[in-house]
Amino acid sequence: MKNYITIIGGGLAGTEAAYQIAKRGIHVKLYEMKPVKFSPAHSNKDLAEIVCSNSFKSNLLTNACGLLKEELRRLDSLLIKIADETSVPAGQALAVDRDIFSRKVTNAIEENENIEVIHEEITDIEKMAEEGIVIIATGPLTSDGLAKHIQKLTSHDKLYFYDAAAPIINKDSINFDIAFYGDRYQQEKKKEETIEEWKKRLEEEEETQSYINLPMNQEEYENFVKELINAEVITLHDFEKREIFEGCMPIEIMAKRGIDTLRFGPLKPVGFDDPRTGRRPYAVVQLRQDDKQGRMYNMVGFQTNLKFGEQKRVFSMIPGLENAEFVKYGVMHRNTYINSTELLDETYNLKSNHNIYFAGQITGVEGYVESISSGMVAGLNAVAQFRSMQTEKSNKVEDKNTYISSNDKVLPNKVIFSEYTVIGSLAKYISTSNTKFQPMNANFGILPELEGKKIKDKKERYTKLAERSLEKLM
Ligand SMILES: Cc1cc2nc3c(=O)[nH]c(=O)nc-3n(C[C@H](O)[C@H](O)[C@H](O)COP(=O)(O)OP(=O)(O)OC[C@H]3O[C@@H](n4cnc5c(N)ncnc54)[C@H](O)[C@@H]3O)c2cc1C
């Protein structure tokens, strides 16, 4: 067994993991392919490059990403510390000067005597993982050579190459004076039913239904389409346009093809009657259950490239979504990620090879801060495993090969954060089977609900969740 831990990828997750390991006195070899090779979105030769927005999102504890940052501060995250030090005015958000941020992280890593940075693209990890612990943190734009190798390692159908996700909404924020549950066709009023009988049937079926429907009249539909086609979109890189649009069309592009296109596509009203009127609506937006507990619903057919603020503005025009809380906005971008729900455990450790950890966006966590948090968890667990292997090694000097084989069931003292914390709930989310695994960012919907009577006021509820989280952290 090697006397160091290997990390591949010197982005946000990889550098955080390296710092956590080095801080505990263990040597790290950190492989970063820049500046020898750059991904289509990276251009700075420093480590921990911020590829897009310079915002690490809200700093408020009543925001799940703000709470996650506070958890990471308390766990001595190097990257959040440097983000605080290099922040620029951004109201309640934490935004950084991206160049100074990356430079400072690079200095901290390069000056650390326990870390060796090697500028090389890695395309094969099998041998490395036979000899010791490896953390793969190569991000959403993992180089093609390594992506192919990961595909082989995790079996072919378990690697996704882009994200075309629709927004996800917190069910509690939907207006059920307008919305109604129901699968297409089961919701039509039968000829022999009175309106009362029909409503009663719908109510009885309600709990078992996995779709929520939002009916629109002609005026509502036309106003919505008008705003949708004029809304501001995110500019994609050329490589993304080529790859993504081949697979899936954004709703705003579809809407531009003609006023009725959506009504004959994802918003078709066929199979539904509006329980308020007993008549078929002009159009229907459908929401599909997204998590096992039925607390989150995704907007069916709403893959979109609209800017996040525009998604909130335009999609909130849909009757029933006036006060919708968007747990996650829709995205369409190149994103390489593994099917973590099947492949990883809560410590980001590969179930089929305990010498391999994954960290960062490649695990299906989404966002800068979320990637840092997974780097922290993977790093701490790699340390625990390394120490446990060292102990075993000193106890079994003569029996060298029995404990280092990559498929040994090495079960060190794992570092698993409480599911009541955001760092722990994210790790649990990505490693627990979901209806359809899609990358996830920090949000209150993945934390267990508060005990006792539901608190209606959102700010009060989030404050309580944050207090509980910080209490359970240590
Ligand atoms: C175009 C784009 C825009 C984004 N915009 C935002 C945003 O605005 N806000 C947000 O929160 N998140 C955004 N994200 C997501 C963002 O990338 C992640 O949140 C974060 O950077 C992921 O951190 P990471 O450490 O997993 O990967 P990265 O930070 O990308 O780091 C991975 C590192 O691995 C290196 N690498 C790749 N392959 C190899 C290899 N084979 N060998 C050695 N090194 C390798 C890369 O050069 C890179 O330095 C965006 C992603 C993309 C692709």
C-alpha cells in the first residue's frame, strides 16, 4: 500500500479533499491536467478555477446553500475560508474575485508540504487503485479518456454526459385551490358521474397519484407563451449546443415554433377535466413526483435554458405556481456524472471498489459549494480508511496482500454526517435510490421535516431547520 492518497482533479472538490487529508498528516499526490490540457470551459492555469458565475450563492442561514457554507466553515473548509477572504460586495450572497480566489487556493495547496501537485492528464486509474486510495474529482468536464475509463469501471450505462433537467418545485408551495392530482385519462369526468361524485372520486384517488396538474385557460396560456419566448436565456458554449440540443429541446425553443406547439406537446390538455369547471382546460402543465417522500415535483417537459431569475418569473405565471418555491432550476449543460445512487455509499466511496472515492460534480452534487462539501466528506473518509489500513498493516506485517486488495471489504470508521445537516443530507441523497437520479443542489427539501406541527411561515421554518442542522453537525 502506498504511503499517500491520490487525488485526480484539482478543481473545487479535489483541492478541498487534498487540504483535509494533508491537514491530518497524510501525503497527497494531486493530479491536475491543466495547463497541459484544458477542458472546453477552463482557461486559467490555477487550481480551483471558477468556470462561470463568481457567486457561491446566499450567505443567509435561511437558505440551504448559505447553511451548507456555514457548516463547512465550522468544519474548517479551506475553500470557504478563502472565498470569505476574497469576497466582493454582493448583498446577501457570497461572491468572490475569481482570479484572486483561485490564486490563493493554488498557493495554499502548493505551499503545503504534504501535497505534491502533478500536472498530468490521468486516463487509467486501475493500477493506482490497486496500490492505494484514489479520489476521482475531475468534474462535469472530465476528460474524454478518463470518462471512458470510468464508464468501463462503473459499467457502461451508468455515466451521464449532459444535464437536461426541468425545474423541481416544493409541493408545499403549490396552490391546491387550482392544482389537482391525477393521471391523464383517469381524470376525465365519466359521462354518468355528477360533478360531486367525480370530485369525490378524485379526492379518494389523490393520495396515490404521482402527478399534479395545473390547468390554464386560453388567455393564461397565451400570456405564458409570450413571456416564455421572450425570456432571457443562458449563453451556451458551442460544444454544449452541439451535444445537448441533439438529445433534447428546451421548452422555450419549442414554444417559438408556433403558439399552439406546447398545447400539442407537453402542455396538451387531453385526458383531463378541470375539477373547478368540469370542462377540459385549454392547456395543462403537469408536475411529476420527484422524490420518494412526495415532497418535490418536477415540471414535465420543461427542460430549459432560461436564466434562473427568468424561470422564477415566467414559470410563476402558471396558475397554481404563483408562490412556487423552486428547489432546483432547470439546466441544460454538459455534465459528466455517475449514477451515484447505485454506485456510491454515503461517504462517496465506490461500493464495488473500496479504494476508490468520487468527489465533486461528477457524483451528481451540483454547484460550487456542494462540490466543496463532497470533497470534504470524501477526503475525511479517505483519511479514516487510510488510517485503518495502516493499523491493519502494522498488525499483519507478514501477511502483506490480504488487506490492500481493492475489493477487500475494508470498513474503516466512516465519517457520516447527520442527515439533518445539509452536508449529510446531500451525501445521503446522492447515494440513496431515487425515482430518477438527477444532479442535486443544496435545498431544504432533502432534509428531514421538522418534528411536530408544520410551521407555515417559510422563514421561521428554515430558521428552525438551520438551528437543528448546526446543533447536529458536531
Ligand atoms: C460551463 C459550466 C458552467 C457552470 N456554472 C456554474 C455556476 O455558475 N455556479 C455553480 O455553482 N456551478 C456551476 N457549474 C458547475 C461547476 O462546474 C461545479 O459546480 C464545480 O466547478 C465542480 O467542481 P469539481 O471540483 O467537481 O470540478 P471542477 O471544478 O471542474 O474541477 C475538475 C478538475 O479536474 C481536471 N481534470 C478533468 N479531467 C482530468 C483528468 N483526466 N486528469 C487530470 N485532471 C483532470 C480539470 O482540469 C479541473 O481542474 C458549471 C459547470 C459548467 C461545466
